[in-house]
Amino acid sequence: MKPDEALCQRVLNRVTECMALAARHTGRDFDPPTVRFNQRGRIAGSAWLERWELRFNPVLLADNEADFMADIIPHEVTHLVAFACFGKVKPHGREWQHIMRSVFGLEPRTRHRLNTARVAPTFAYDCGCRRHQLSLRRHNKVQRGKQRYQCLHCNTLLSLSVTDTTRRKVP
Ligand SMILES: [Zn+2]
Ligand SMILES: [Zn+2]
């Protein structure tokens, strides 16, 4: 899946803006990085230091644009800036945290809180007392008869909910 062109352009603009902000703060010039939209899985984005490249997850981007603009893009840009200024340092170490705070005024968080429903679907299962959400991996094990899961509260075996409307296929 590729995000639409207007969205790609907004991401590129934000990357440019972040790089310019970092350049102003550090008094250095940075080449514009290559930006790709091929990050898979639950990962929102990644920074490839030697390649000077940023990769963003198109599915998460489409569902969480505001978080990308406010947090994910500055986060990944900061990895590049830290590399340019300090060389190979700990990915979320002191240098990275310092740039996040001083350049972008952001709390240096390392885990995103995005809606991952479409990249990491869950499956509803019922016991005798409540609704459980199983990961795709666990769901597949149950469906292949390789594993059974029991509710810790009522000790009933979980079975796939027949009333579940949130279940979807992996895109
Ligand atoms: Zn990071
Ligand atoms: Zn139960």
C-alpha cells in the first residue's frame, strides 16, 4: 500500500521543516534524506543512518497522520541528526534525547501509541465470563488445533466469538 500523493507530500514537507529546525539549532547543514514509505509491521518509522534514509509505515501513516506530524517524523529525523552530529551513538541515548527536547521540544518517548488495528489485528474470543482479544499468531494456533487457551478467571476454554464484528483480515 502506498499513501496518497498529497499525504506523501505533507510528510516530505514536515521532514524538510524538521531538518531545517535542526540545522538552525545546531548551526549545521544537512542534506535532505531519502524518504520511503515501505516500513512494514507495527513499526511506525525507521532511520537508516549511513543511507541517510527515513522509512515510514504507509498503513500507520494513513490512520495516524497527526501523530506522525507531531511525533514520529521528528523522532526519526532526530536519529539522523544525532548521527550527523555525534556519530554512532545509542539509538535513544543522551544525544538523541537532548535533540528531541532542545530542537523539537518533545518528550523523548521511544514507543508510539498509534492505532495498530490494521497492521496488528486481534480476534475476539469468548469464555464463560468475558471477551478476550487474541493476536493473529495465537488465533492461527487455535485454528490449526496446535494450542488451546483457557480463561484465567472461569477456566473455560476460549472459543472464537461468533458475534465479533471487529475481526478483519490482514491487509
Ligand atoms: Zn527511535
Ligand atoms: Zn472467563
